Amino acid sequence: MDQLRHVIEIWTGYGQSLAGSIGALAFVMAFIWKMVAVEPRSVLEAKRWIGRIVFGTIGVEMAGILVRVLVDSVPH
């Protein structure tokens, strides 16, 4: 069981790191898009994307916490 727990924790960490890196890159790109956009509609769309990225990043962190809770709830 300890080996399975270790594998789950490692892959959860990899997933969170990957999502965090992609999320940070997407956030920067959306922020740049917002800053250079000329049309008000484009600025609004960039703001929406920033909100989605932030919400998605928080969701990934919450999923990681849920995985840890579920793995810790399994009896040894």
C-alpha cells in the first residue's frame, strides 16, 4: 500500500506542477493580450480568460488536496 500511495503522491505532484506551469504561462499570455488589445470586446474576453485560468488553477489545487484526503482515508 505504501508503494501505491507513493506513486499516487508523485503523479499528483507532477500533475499539479504541470497545471501550475501551464496556468502561469496562460495567465501571462492572457494578461499581455488584455494589455495590448485595442477593442473593448477583446479586453473583456481576455478578462474572462484570466478568470477561467485562475479558477482552473484553484481547481487543480483542490483536486490535489482531495486526492491526499482520499489516500489518507484508506486503512494501512
